[in-house]
Amino acid sequence: MSVSHIPRREMDGLEGLPSADASQNYWLEASAYLAPPLIDGLTRRNADEPTWIEPIDGTLLMADISGFTKMSERLAELGKEGAEWLTNTINIYFQSMLDTATRQGGANLKFGGDALLLLFSGEGHAERAVRAALGMQAANRRQLAVRLGRERIRLKMSIGVHSGRFWSCVAGLPERRMQHFVLGRDASYVATAEAVAATGEVVVTASTREMLPSSHLQAVPENEGLFRVLSLGRDSSAPFASTRPMLNADLTNIAAYLPPPIAWAMETPEQAALITGEHRKTTIIFVHMMGIDDMIAQEGPLVALAELDKYVSAVVRLTQKYGGFVAGSDIYTEGAKVILAFGTPVAREDDAANALRLAIELHNLLPEMGLRIQHRIGVNTGFVYAGDVGSEYRREYTVIGDAVNLAARLMSAAESGQIMASARVIEDAGPSFITRELAPISVKGKRNPIRVHLVDGEAELAPVTSVERATTLIGREAELDLLRGICREVEQGSPRTVVLRGAPGIGKSRLTADFQDYLRARGWSVHGSRCQAHLENTPFSAWAGILYSLLDVDLRETPRQRVSRVAHTVERLAPDLAAMTPLLGAIIPLDIPQNEATRPLDEEARRRRLFELVTALAAASARARATALVLE
């Protein structure tokens, strides 16, 4: 096992990023990751106005692309070569689609691995949007099917188009992560039109239809106000002259508007490898924010902005706390949705658990923040393609795969206020979460029903006792022999401290678990605890599990019973320090009443006496029999 150290990164942090006097190349590259209306809004405002909302009159085009997920799943078997092949295919495809839309004046607002959202504004915006949609469908049909083994995969597209008034909005934390949203009932309606469109179709709303010249349309049955475009009269207008918007190099904190992995890559050349396309295990959260459209319509855009800003700011803080990042946002049939990612481009062993913790804390914060926004959340984990894709002038760091799609389906299946997670997430996250398994549900794209759970919370931290092991540990004989030798030295009266270091996923937990089995077989007392990244700023949190174990706390007992058990155990193991028992409340979440001995102590004295008590408890265990304290 190699010994190495991977510095911890703050996914949403901006420290060390290029300043406002960075090279022109930096601003050129950064511009490609921002929507043109966002760039326009930033150049017209100063740093004193980080959040804003403004109307845009025009036509939105939403294109849903299917086929990349299946392609990604097949190419994952080829490893890095498959990821490179997929990256190239995605880039060529999106370059073709964006070129087609740009010729008609389309500005790309959002795009991921399977969707495009384009804005057309100015004279003739509705006609240009529909011509772009028809041109994109024609370009899609010209794309050759991809042969992977015996399977031929052809990319398919459905498009919805709607004309109206939309709201361009920015919310978040200026020093951390700002997110651009497209809001309003009209924005949601284009998603409804796209959902009705079948593969190869362009569906427009009544407001777009009224702005079109001679055309051949067909009403969509059972969908009043929606029409399929069969053809459009000859285009006699001149080509639309569009210019690529550029960022102003005087802007500060521009990195807050970039996807965090991209901001990393722009920090130093060494970070560029982080955004290279690859297949990796990732946990995805989809959050549907509801009620925003009604607020805009009934109370005005500024009221909606204030609510959204509070909500998004909370999301950003929580992603930093739990090690994920805001991957993007998109329109939805009502309100908007935000996508969070854990495990890419940097993985942590507890990504699935931390994703659930974020969802739980966000849900618990909602009433505390006094917001009227409601939400529903879907969480899933699996192997996805993650990387930097797009054209030279419009790019995005995106995630593609069945795991992403299923997270979105779970969000859609959840009711307001629910956190719905797949069985895979629950298994990966561990047993500490309080869940309710529902009857399997059927979702689009899945032949068989999916096992799902509602997540209600997380139980108190339990002592670490074992790690699930389905196979025999192979290839670690040298390390185990070394640890066994240290064990014998301790048994002969020589205390030892052992540090086991290595990259995530290398097998540290498994090796430690096997060694603990060896210690128990020799009659040792083993007390363990796992450090959690989100508790790194909570003093002594890593010792909670060890104290639970040393004090023989039973989490099935009531808090009152646990307090009584702790008091009796301390009296037995460390009678000279029994009066200091209330100090243990700084580590374990028990309300142990202060007494005359602890009440007068200042902070420094409390800390010193707490250390004495914990040391005495460990020493008492070691006097009874050989003892190991294991911190992961």
C-alpha cells in the first residue's frame, strides 16, 4: 500500500483563482462556460449588485437528446479509451447543433449531456427559433449511427418551442458559487411542449404559432395549444448576424460563475486533468424548487429573487460542507431544478452518505429559513461519464449516464417535501440513515420497477464495529504481518501508534477491518470511530464513536437511560474523575447536567479536564486487557 497524501479541495472555494488582471486567454475560456444573457448582465452591473433578475422577451427552444446515455454505458467498458471516444462524439454533435442554432441567432443558455436550452430574441425570434429547430432535426438525421459491437446507436431528438417573457436570474454566494437561472411560467411551458414532442418532432405553443409566417402545423391531440411543425415556408430573410459576447476583464469573482471543476482547471495547468472526460462512480442529487413561477406572477420578480437567493445560498454552503458541488440548473415544467454532484472530479469514500446528509439538512433548513419555496429531492448513485464537453464557444462540465437520469426520475416521482433515494444509495451510504422502503416504482427508461426509499434523517453516530467483507483479502500479507508484529509488541508492554495512509479506494478500511478481527481473536478490546468530512469543524467529533464504545452506550436506550449508563460507567472506570462526567457532553450528544465541579470551569480548564477524563477511560480499558483505539 503506497503512502501518499491528497490535499483536500474545497469544491466551491475560489481561493487561488486568477484575479481580474488575468490574461485575455483566461477571459476567453471563461466566456465559453457562461450563457450570453449572463455575460450581458454581468457587464452591465458592478460588484455591488451580485444578485439580479431581469425580463427577456423572445423564444425558447428546448431540445432533449437521447442516445448518449446508452453510448456512455457501452463505452464505459473500454475505460479511458471509451471516455475519449465519447468526449469526441459529444463535442462533434454539439458543435453541429450549436452551429445550426447560432446561424439563426440562438444563444445557448443551458446544456448538459442530453439537453439544450436556446434563446432567440430580437426581430423575428419565433420564426428563427422554429427554423433552427427544424435545422437541428435535419442535422440530427444526418448523423451516422454509432456501431458498438453488434449494437447500432442512433442519437434522437425531440424539441419544444415557446414564445413569451422569461426571467434571467442570478443567485447564490458571490465569494463561492453563483448560479444562473431561467425562470417564469413561460420558461416552464417550453418544458411542457418538449415533453409532448415525440422523437424527431418540433412542437410549438400557440404564442409561437401566432408569430410564424406560412407554415404547416398539426394540433397535438389532447394537448390544447400545442402544435407539431410539419413544414415552414421558404426563408427569405438575410442570415442573422450574431456576435459572441465576451467577459469584461474588470469583473471580479468571475470564477464563482464557473463550474467548480472548470475553475480548478483554470487555476493551474496541473489541474487540467481533473476535467478530462472519464467514467467514474458519482452520486447525483436533483432538487426541484417549486413555487417560484407563482411568486413572479403574483408578487413580482424581486420577491421571487429574494426567496431563491436564500435557498441557493443554503445549497452552496451545504455543498461546501459535504464535499459536493452545484453542477448546474435547468428549467422544469414548474419552477426550476438544480443538480448537485458528489464524487467527481474528486472522490471521497463517503460521497453517498454525504449526499444524503446534504439532502436531509437542506430539507430541515427550509422551515427555519422561513421560505415559501417548496422542494422535492431525488438521489441516486452509479457510474457516469463526467467531463468537459461542447464547442469552442460554448462548453460545460457535465455528467451523463443512467445514474443521472434515474436521479431525475426519482425527483419527479417524489412528492413535495420528500427525499427519494434509490436502494443503491442507501446501501452505499451505510446503516446510519433512517429510511422507509416503498413499493418499487416504474420509471421511464427502466424495464423493471426500481427499489426506492424515503429518507427521513440520520441516526446518532454508532460505534464502528465491522466492515462488510464478501471476499478474502489478497495481496496485503506484508502489511498484515507488520501490524501483527506491532500487536505482539504492545502485548509485551510497549504502546504503539500506527498511521495507515493511502489514496481513497485503495483498501485501507478493509485492511483495518481484517486487522481488528485479528485483535479481537487475541482477546483485545477494540473501540473505533470514523471521521466525517462534514464534521471537520466540530471539535472532538472523531472521538464520539470511541467514547460510545468505551462507555458501552446502547443507542436503543432512551437519552435518560444513556446518561445514567455513562455516569455509572465513568464511576466504575475513573472514579477520581467522576465529577467531570458532564464534560463528555462536548463530544457525545447527551444532555448531562452540569454540577458544582464543572460549572465554574473556564474553557481552558474544561478542555484540560476533558482530556484527562478521556485518557483515564482509555487507560482503564487498557488495564483490563489489551486495547486498540481505531480512528478512520
